[in-house]
Amino acid sequence: MAEAQAQQRGGYADDGPATAEGGVRFEVDGEIATITLARPEKRNAQTFATWSALARIGNSLPEQVRVVVVKGEGPSFSAGIDLRMFTPEGVPGQGSFSSAARSEGADFEQRIRQAQAGFLWLRRPEIVSVAAVRGHAIGAGFQLALACDLRIVADDVKFCMKEPALGLVPDLTGTKPLVELVGLAKAIDICLTARTVHADEAMRIGLAESVVAGGDLDDAVREKVAQLLSTNRDAAVATKRLLQGAQSRTLEEQSVAEGVEQAARIKALFG
Ligand code: ACO
């Protein structure tokens, strides 16, 4: 109860130091939750604490929430992983890549799985996630935007999958949605050159649903959220489930799935 009240009022996802350290703010207003990366002075660079905070939010998301907005404070959505991870000292309390390299491979893979949990829940059928992206969305920042169902971007947006330039692969769940959105050839082009994708191209290749002037971003997101909330909740959940399964099913299988979902809807509405 106290936790629910705290969430209604807004504030950090919980009072634990790790969440505050992760620089993530979490607010709930009725059916809308807003996650804000709130370390603008460091361009919302992300650490393991950020990803733990995101995972905790996913685990304790109030049931009434239908739409989750993910945004960044300040001029950049997120400049990606905190570059201190590349130094021998690392991020205080969270280690560094050099300490990880000395540990067992399986341990590090487990840490990556934990980090990915902060991104994966944003695709749940029960919610629609909307990234509001302005300025830089680099590496982990680009992948956080890709983890969301929809991306509404400001005209100064700069997407960049920088990992391969740093000797790494994108590992925060971003490769699949990127390929699904833009196709394999364009995904190879974007990732293996680590080039910047600006607003006009993002719109053209399907990375963004809409591009608006920076000053209009919040209004554009509010409008989209209102549209998303205007449909029947249970029908929206079932329809998202259908759409998510469409690519992996044959037309025949998808038609069967549509029938199953519709029969459940008709029963719920008229039974
Ligand atoms: N990690 C840690 N600190 C960062 C990061 C980061 N990823 N990005 C920016 N900062 C810090 C800067 O060090 C600076 O701190 P300071 O004021 O204490 O010196 C502050 O944020 C502002 O950064 P500027 O570079 O001054 O801001 P500017 O707007 O000119 O540039 C930009 C923004 C382009 C994002 C630049 O900061 C940058 O290139 N950052 C690094 C991007 C990067 O390589 N990320 C890793 C991607 S790979 C991955 O995510 C797995």
C-alpha cells in the first residue's frame, strides 16, 4: 500500500540506493507510467544499476498501467553505457569490463541476462511502451528505444549503434527489433558502420513512428498515449499478442490464432 502510494505520487522506483544510483525516475498516473532516465548531466548514461532499476519497475508495475512512456531528461535520451565501465576502476560498486573479463564467462553471461530483463518486459502484451527520444540515443540508449513498441522522436534525434566501433556487440535486446523494423541489410549498414541515423532517415526506414519539433515532443507523446488509451483494454492486449506472433506463424496458423482470440472476446463481451 505504501509502495503503491509512493508510485502514485511519483519518485524513484523504490527507495533503495541502487535505484537512485541507476538514475531512473518512475511515476504512475492512472493507466500511464513514465520512466525517466534522470542523469542529464551525464547524458543519461546507463549502468548495471540502471538496468536493475528498469527490471524492478517491470516486476512491480501496477496492474492498472496500460501505457509506459520511456524518456530522458535533458538534451539526450541516453548516451549509452557509462564509459567508466571501460576504465580499470569501473563504476563504483558495479565493477568494470576488465574485472568482468577476469571472472568466469558464465557469470558475465548471467549479468547480461539480468541487464536484458530491464528491457524485455517493455514488450509485454499487457502494455504498450512508447519511447520519447530527443538528441542522442547511442548504444544502450538506442537499444532502450528499440525495446519499446513505438518511438516518437524529436527532429534532433541521433540514433547510433556504437557497440561494434568499441569492439562489442549490441546485447541489450536491440538486434531483433532493429532487424524487424528496418530489415537485415539496413541493420547491417547501421550497426557495422556505427553511423548516425538522423530524424528524416529514422522516419523513412521505420525506426520512428513520427518526427516532431523538439518543443512538441511531450505533446506528441501525450496525444499518442491518449489514442492508445481510447481502445478497449482487453481487445488491445489480445491484438498486440496476435500482432507479435504474426511473423513467426504461417497465414493459416495466424488465422487460427485470430479465431481463438476473437472467440474469447465474443465470450467476454456477449457471453
Ligand atoms: N558515459 C559516461 N559519461 C558520459 C557519457 C557516457 N556514455 N556520455 C556523456 N557523458 C558525460 C561526459 O563525460 C560529460 O561529463 P562532464 O561534464 O563531467 O565532463 C557530460 O556527460 C556531458 O557530455 P558532453 O560530451 O560534454 O556532451 P555533448 O552534448 O557535447 O555530447 C555525446 C554528447 C555526443 C553523447 C557525447 O557525450 C558522447 O559521445 N558520449 C559517449 C557516447 C558513447 O560512446 N557511448 C557508449 C555507446 S556503446 C554502449 O552503449 C554499449
